[in-house]
Amino acid sequence: MMKQKRFSLLFLCFLLCFTCSCAASPAQEQSVPQANSALPQASPSLGLRLITSTHGLFLSAGADTDEGFYEIVGLASDGISRLTYYDYATRQRVCLSSDASAPMDETNTAYLGNDFGGMSCFADERYLYVYKRGNQLLASEDFDKGRPYFLRMDLNGANRTRLNLPVTQEPGLSSGIVRDKNGALYLTTYYIDNTQPIDEMEKCIIVKLDFDKQTVTPLATIPGSKTEMRIREAYGDALLIERIDSNLDAHDQVVKRDQLRTERTLLLYDVPTGEEELLFSFDNTKIQKSSVMPYQGRLYYMKPNDKALYAYSLDTRREETVFPYIGPRDEDCTLRIYDEIRDGKMQFLAEYPDGVSRVLAVDLATGETFEPSLTAQLDDGPMFVGIFAESPAYFFVYCDKSSFSVTAYGNDGRPFTTQQGYMVFKLIKKDDYWHSRPNYIDFEDHVLPL
């Protein structure tokens, strides 16, 4: 039976602050094509696969494989970022180095250098990748240090290959990255073309990165500072693209809620031919909070004032009603998908007029709706225990936070002691998580204090 307990979700604030301002649910009056002439997808040859979160490059705490989880850790005391690794088999957290006593410099496989601007990492079954954001101001003084770049390395941090991006380009932080069977990466980037009119200066491009050939190849360009383009998934030899067109100018600081207009379009970009196929689009006349969530050849979504779950099949190009009713019955609340679909179960949020929220989940195989209710009691209140990664048997969850003392230096060069916070991750069996049994498995930490 569905529980009725409600609580404040601090974890959701962390996750949703990136997505609430731009997500929208398909409007009820949307027109969904019922039999489009589809691009051929029966025999894909490129082996495309999404290797980041569908939420994007920077909306993740680290990189995950079936064997473990990678996290980038920077210290306030030295400004140096290093790679750490949670090993699921040994239940240990270590610096990604074969010699724990080795100096933290370029000879160390955990070393990443200064993280000024920000870093993010992701992985596949063969390589670990690190993306370093660029800084045009820094590039004006030291071009090599200021330009954005990717690192590709073995899963142990060795044998690194660097691929630079043009200093004027930055990957879309909320766009995913797809890899093909030959190791090339596909992503979206933004750049400023000062030769164009002001409304056309900022452009979004789909690019192909080849580490072996050291090339960055543009595939398609969309002009306009009010357009965003995200890679959400791979389907056959095509990239599933979510295009967002808004009346919000990139330089606008404040927009009234009733003035924001956003149109979202889902399309497939066929990599071998460069052809685009429109799947469907929807226009919001007010800020909506649901998004389309891809999973196993379907695009799941919810509609305003509706407690059903819908899906658009990429195989048939048709909308389907997955379950006619998944929300709390006889309760005044709105529903929205808020996280990736894992283990065949979709978590969604029920929001009430008083501002209270509940996390619910629906089993996509059976239609059973239930309430996973694991929480952690922190100093500032209860926090929902969220999933950050998974292996075949376990979830990797964020269930606590802590801090340690570091020595930093002020502008006058004088040292002072401060506290640096960090997230505490643990493992939990999937069945325990869904049934709200707090049987966490701790990691033996060989990283902190650094």
C-alpha cells in the first residue's frame, strides 16, 4: 500500500535546481505523429551508445562503470584536483594511483591539476574521460591553460590522450555524450561567431571528437542565442536530440513566469546521412516541470492535469498510454518525472499546493506504484537518499555529508584553517532500496583526510 508520509527533499533541491527552470511537459493539445516515415534503424552500424547521464555532462557527481565509481576531488589547500575511485568489489575508496605515497604531480595517475572553471568525468567499459572547462579570460594570458579540453585515459588513469577544443567553444553542460564503436564521441557545443548579427552570434553545433586523429568535426549547426540543443540518447545510428527554443534571450536577467515561452522538439539526427527526422514537439504557455525521459526505445512523459504515464515508441513512432493512472488517488497534486529510469522503475515527484513533495516510483513492468522512503537525517533536516549510479546488483547512493579540516591561504598569504565538505556515498542492494530497508554498505576510505 502506498505510504502517505510527506517530507522536505533536500536532495531534490540539489538535483532539480539545474532542470526546473527549463523543463516542460508535453501539452495536452500536442500533436503526436502516428506513422511517420522513419529513417532506417533496423541495422545500425556505428554502435552508438550514451556514456553520460541523460541529464548531461555536468549534472552528475562522477563517472560510473559496473565495477566502480570515479569522482573528482579538489582541495581548497592546494587547488589541485585528483581522481578518486570507489571499488565495489573491495568496498574501498582510493586515489586513482598505484602508489598511495607518490607526490601529487603530473607523474601521478590521480593528478588532474588546477580545476579552475570546473571539471567533469564520465566513462565507458574501456576508457575514463575528463572534461576541463575553458576560460577565455585566462586564455588571453595563457592560451593553453585557458582552452577547454578532453582527456581520454585507461580506467586506471594511465596512458592519457588530450584533445583540445577551440577556446571559443564549450560543450552543452546539460547535453549527453554518445560514443561509437570506433571510440569517437558525439556532443553539442556552443560558440560565439562575432561576424554574425547579435541574435545569430551564439550557435549550437553537433560535433564529432576523434582522439586518435586529433580532430573536432562539426556535423550540424543551429544558429540563435535562444536555442538549446541536447543529446538525450542514441537510437540505432541516430542521436536523439531535444531542441529547446525560447523567447528568453541569453542576456536577459529576469523573465516573468507568465512571459516565458518555450517550445521543445524531439528529433533524430542520423549520423551517417546527416538527415533529421522530427518526432514531435510541444509548446508550453506556462512553466511546466516534467521532462521527457528516454529508456529502452521509449520516451516517457506526463501531461498537465493528468496522472497517467505516456510513452512515445521510437520503433512504431506512436504515442502509447503506458498506465492510465499512477498518481496518488483523490489527492490534489501534480506529477513530474525527476530522475533517470533505473532497474525498470521510474521515480517521479508528487507536488502539493502547500509546497510539500513526495517521491514515488512505478514499476514499468507491472504498473505498481509505491513510495521508496529512505532518508538521511542531516543537521539541516531530512534528505531523500538519491541514486547516483548502479551496478548489476547494487545502487550507489548519496546518504550523508561530512567535512574535514584543511589549511588554506588568504589574499595576504597567511594560512588559516577551514572546513571542506564532501558527499558520503554508500552501496545498497537494489531490492533493499526499493523496499526502503537501510542496509547500507560502507566504503573503507583511503582518501580522506588527503
